[in-house]
Amino acid sequence: MEIYSSDLIDHPAWQQAWRLRCCPPDHLLTQPPNALLTEHLNICPWCQENLTMPPWPTPAPEELIIKRAKPSPGQLYTLDPQLAGWGPKARYYNPPVVLILACPDEHSVLVSQTYGDPAMAGPGDIELGSTFTGFAQPWNCYTLQQTDLDLCLGTVDKQVAPHVQHQHKAPWFDPKPGSLLWFFRHMEVETGYFFSSRAVSELITAHDNRLLTGITSINKKRMLEDLHGLPVRLPSSATATTSPLELLFRAESDLQQLPLAAADTKTQPALIFTVKNNQLTTAHTADIVLSGTDYANGLLTITGTIASLPPGNHAWLFRWHVDGQLIEPAAEHTGYDNQLFWVTFMLTPAQTRPPARLVVRLLCEPSG
């Protein structure tokens, strides 16, 4: 989906939409050429045309003191200009104006993308009301971080945001493939995805960090009391002075109450703790399968999978247990994607030999 059709190129509304969403600011055109700009110029006749114009000065950074307020449903916001940048399909993604639909928590917002030219509206689009020109897109709603928001432009008529949410749940109109509306809506969805995918990824990472921070800030005595109430065993060395994270790793499944993992070297139990309001409420085991281990240049890399995870938010924790010592992973060398995980440790050859082993703990915060 690009600007290949001569009918589209000649359509003023499409020209405006493309340049608004997909073209870099004019001052970037005069910078030394790079692969991203060259690729864009190969598909964009308007930026090619701009190269023949006198160069635009680089804008000076603005130093505005703006008082920020918490967003609320019905408000229109611009997004932080710093979010703009090169992305897929040789486009420079410019942040759209969004309509706040809901604020699920203190960190995120549910928004509908908006567009200012009514000529590009189609079935299902919702006018912004009496104060603003343009329309909201119920077929293009997504999550952003509250920190992605920049300037509040004002508030739409009170019925607009609820109407958008209602239409978002209703069946959407499907434009004819190849039509102007079809191209426009594809471009709008791709624009929204560019900004929402990054926001959601950062929200997930931040949530994992908050979940872990909440656990590590628990009073040590209370953590010890929580663990004593769960089907786990603690060594005699575990006391109220032991750090919360070490208590989690020192805790082992109580074999009389929790099932054993399968008896092979590629399968072992992970201990999963349920966390509610920074309190450990349940514990159970789940088998993890070690699908790969590789030791080279002092680095032991392990990959594996878990058959299933409880619903909710999760934080994976790893340690390497050798001679009573718990070794942390190499910095920035752990990760997970749904049920797959990977982790790397800096170890000597002797530290990799049995009975040394991987210790896995998962924190699970139920949804809702």
C-alpha cells in the first residue's frame, strides 16, 4: 500500500494525508543523505519536489513551560514530537492527534486516532463535535503511555467519546480494496501501530519492573511470614534479615504438597508465586523444558519453555545455583516472550558442572 496509483497521487486529500502522516519535516530533507531518506525519496514525489525548493532552516528548540494535567476521557491530545521517526515502508511517522477514551490506570490511556479533514471520513467515523473539525476513528483505537501525550487541545462534545467506544465494539465497515478510503484506512492503522506497539512494549517492561520493585520493597519479616504460609520449604538460614529476592530463590517446593517435575535433565520445576497487593498469596510449580544450553567464552546461555502460564502479568527471575551460591544473570541478558525464555550467566567451566543448576521463579499478578 503506497502511492503508486496515479489517481491517488492526483487526489488533493490523499496528498495531504500522505504528507501529514508519512513525510519527514522539510529541514530533514537538507541533511546529508542516508539510506532511510533515500528510500523515502524513491517513493515520494512530493519530497522529491521539495528538494528543489530553497532549504528550510533547522527549527530552534522551543523552551515552553507547559503545565501538564492528568488526561481524562473526551480530551484531544497531540503526542510528544520526540516520538516521530523513521519506520516501516520508508515512511517518517508523524504523531497523530488522539482522542482520550479511557484511562485504565495511572500509566496508560486508551485512545482513538483522529483526522482533521472530513473529506477522508467514511462509514462508521464519528465527527468530533461542534468545536473541532475532523473525525475519530472507532476502527483505529489503541493503548498509549500517558507520558506519550503532549498538549491538550481541548475537550470534544460529551457524547463523542462514549459513541466512539460503542462503535469500536460494533462491526466495522470494510472499504472496497484499492479505493481511496481503503488506502487511507490502511495508512492510518499502520500509523497507529507504529506508536502503540512501542508504547505497549514499554508499558509491559515498566509493569514487570513495578511488580519486581513491589516485591523487593516488602518488609522482610512480612515476606518470611508469607512464605511460611505457603507450600514451600525454607532453609534454616532464611531469616527476617534475608533479602526478599534471596528468600524467593532459597524457597523450594514442598515435595509433600507440590508435584515433582519429570525425572530427566531437560525438565525441572519453576516455582510460581501469585502476588496481590505486594503480598505472596499462593505458590505452585510448573515444569519448564530446557530446549537449549550453550557454553562458550565464559558464557552459559539457556533457553527453554513453560507449558502454560496463569493469566495475568508476569515477571521472570533467574539465578544459577552452585555450591550454595546464587549467581545473577549477565546484565541485560535475560528475556521472555510469552512461554519462551532465555538467560545468560557468566561462569567458569567448573561452575557449569552438576549439581549446579538453573533456578527459576515467576511472579504472577492476576488480571483485573
